[in-house]
Amino acid sequence: MSFAQEFRATITGHVSDASGAGVPNVPIQVRHTATNELTSATTSPDGNYTIPFLRPGAVSVTVEAAGFKRFTQDGITLRVGQSAALNIVLEVGAVSDQITVTDEIPLLESAKADRGTVIDSRSVQEFPLNARNPFMLSMLVAGVQYNGNAIYQRPFDNGAIADWSINGSLNRNNEFLLDGAPNNAQAGGNNIALVPSVDAVEEFKIQTNSYDAQYGKTGGGIINVSLKSGTNDLHGTLYEFARRNYRCRSNAPGVGRAQRHTPCVPPPRVPGMSIPFRRGSAWPAHIPD
């Protein structure tokens, strides 16, 4: 039974020795780099393992077994809804000896056959957004078409911003998920219930086809959003969002309102803050340490 559509990641794989034989009853530990959250599992008699319910983000995997060197794999980045494969080969030696792999490696998603694209945290933070609506970044994905009016892309335009067609599906036939919970409103034609702030979104995935049975109630695609969680470091965001027409408009006669925009004047700088200016978007202020 599935109680919710899963947004967390899963690591599966096989632990073997140098001959390829599976190593049974080996403890495996996954540590989330940002929070130090630990998740453990043990290999089966055949050396297979599965570690579900891992929050997206950077993790490290550690394996310890008697008669083998301690193995640590750093540089693993898990994506929302990902089911990644990581096979581990142990070398004979003392547990006090350690093998550490630090290169970042892309994990193959061999456990599922779904297709889609992840809009990662860097894209959410750095791409300019009209009205600070993170869902509009879905237009970066192949096969995704926004059918709404360009002037109704604001976070509170819950009806207009639900006008999506994915891989040729009918309009408004998609399911929106927020940390695994349904995010479709009861009112309107399959509206979006809640549009999270850009600063609250870790990443999201647009699944276009071949998703498994845990996702339902849709004849289109899946927009699966993972929100940020707390970390061991104090952090925050300060931004200003304002559109000043008197700074961004030409008074030339005969020019329509939608065509009057000229390069805007950036806001005044705040002492001690770096405020990059982007026309038609917010001005995030980064407070130095």
C-alpha cells in the first residue's frame, strides 16, 4: 500500500568482494551532508541492499565489514524521487584501513523507467523569474507547454498557472506534489493549491511519462516539488520585490503600456549587502558572514 507519492530518494545496489561474490550482513550507513542525518541498512545474504526515504541532496555512503577495508563514497547527489544504483566492491584488509572515493559520480537510475527532468536548486535560485513563481521553470523541460496567459504567472494566479500540457496530454491534466502530498486544489479546473516561495524550494522534477503506480489521478505529467529543510548552518534570505512603473516606462506617445518598458534603474545598495539587479524579478540581498 502506498500512502503518498514519494519525493525522497532511494539507493539500491550490491556489495561484493574482489571476486564478485556478494558480502552478506554488511552494515551500510548513509549520511546527509547538510544535516548529518544518518540512515542505516544491512545487506541481504546475497549482498544486495536498499535504503529508501533519503532526503534529496549531497550524501556520503560508508561500508564496514570484518576482513575488509572501510569504504566511503563522497560526492553523491540525490535528486527528488530518484532511485539510484550504487554497487560497492570491498578490498581485503583491516577495518582500520580506509578507501575514500571523493569524486562526484552520477548515479544510474536503473530501478525505475520513468522519464523526466530535475530543476535543481541552482536553477531555482539563479534563473530570472517573472513574479517569483518557481513552477514557471517547467518551461525549460522538453515536451512541457505552458498554455496560460503570460501576464498571469504570479504565485496567487492558482488557476492560470495550472495551464500545462506535458508530452501532448490535455491541458490541466497534471498532478502537482509538495513533499509527496497532493497539491491540486479542489476548486477550479485542477488548480494549484499552494505555490511555495522560490527561497523554500530545494528542487523539483517534472516526470513526463512511464512513472510507476504510486502516481495516479492524472492523465498528464507529475510536478514533484521538494522543499528545503533545516541544516546545521544558520542561513536565510532577504529580498525586495517591486515593480516601479515610473522607472521602467517610456512616455513616448503612441506606445502601448505593454511596450513601454525600458531598462529599469536598480534599487539603492544597502551597506554591507550585495544586491544583484535583475529586471522584472526580485533583488535578493546576500548578507555576508
